[in-house]
Amino acid sequence: APIKADAISNLHFEDIIKLVDMLPDSTREVFYLYAIEGYSHAEIGNRMGMSEGTSKWHLSVARKKLKELIKQLYNITNYAG
């Protein structure tokens, strides 16, 4: 089945922020700093008192959880994004 790219492209920044706000605290903060503010994992690690690897782990968790939330929100069953 085709990827429902139209549903994904219809997500507005505000919608994405609402989903990001549902993430656990540290995971949310890493996502904001990396994806929105443009910090590197090394900078995030220094800022948050964690290793660069832990920052990367939080980003990975954030992406996985956001995909799950988007699937739930739009009932997308075949989104591989």
C-alpha cells in the first residue's frame, strides 16, 4: 500500500509541537535542542549533563515515539517513514 504522505504533509508545525510535548522530559528536550534549535549531540550532552551517545539515544526514541503518535493520530497503517 502507498505511504500516506499527504497526511504527513498536512501536519502543521503546531501539530508537531503538540506531539513533541507528549514525549518524556529529557527526550523532548533533546529533540527540541537537536531538531529545532540545531545543537549538536555533543553540545546537548554538555548542556544536559549526559553523554553524546545518550543524546543520540533520546533523539532515536523521540523519532520512534513521534512516528507512533502520528500513526495513531491519522490511523496510518502503512506509514514506513
